[in-house]
Amino acid sequence: MALTPSLTPRMVTIDCADPRKLAEFWTEALGYTVLHDLEWFVVLSGGEGKLNLGLQKVPEPRTGKNRVHVDYHTEDRAAAVERLVKLGATVLGEEEVPGLTWTVLADPDGNEFCVAG
């Protein structure tokens, strides 16, 4: 029986209108730094062991709901959401199931992500 090669996620890439501008939000939001800046594609890094974030310029605006989004966890969800809103995020809603509450937000380019805690 053949062994299946291991796949390790290294980066999540978000399509956006202006990668450099969106990098300003995400570097502040996550405490990441710019690893590569090709103008049309910016890679942000949180350091060893953390998933990189790619921001890729595309000509068309986002339409409809994201098919994939990133979920973040924090010990103080309310404080994290308040900080993200001050940085430029928009709260889209709040959800709760037994044992878990999360807030759905959009970054300044309209890409959705969640913060749970």
C-alpha cells in the first residue's frame, strides 16, 4: 500500500482589492509582520509555527458569502472584537451554541472571519 504524502497548511490567502492597504489592518490585528511584498501579493508572517496570511490582488470585488473563512480564538472575545472594530473591521453578527460563542466580522475589504472565545 502506497503512503499518502503529508500535507501541512502554511498559508491562507485572501483575495482583495489592495493588498498593501489590507496588510495594514491584518498586521495590527494579528501582530504579524510583512514577510514578502510584491505589490500584487503580500505575505504576512506571525513567526515560527504560525500560519502565514497571504493577501492577493484581484480585479473583481467580493460578491456573496465567503466560501472559506478563518476562525480565530481568544480568551477575551469582547475585547478582541472591540479592538478589531477600532482597526476597521465591521461586526456582521454574533452566534452561540452550547459552550461556544463567536462573532462574525468583515475586514476592511469585506472578507469575513470569526472570533470565538
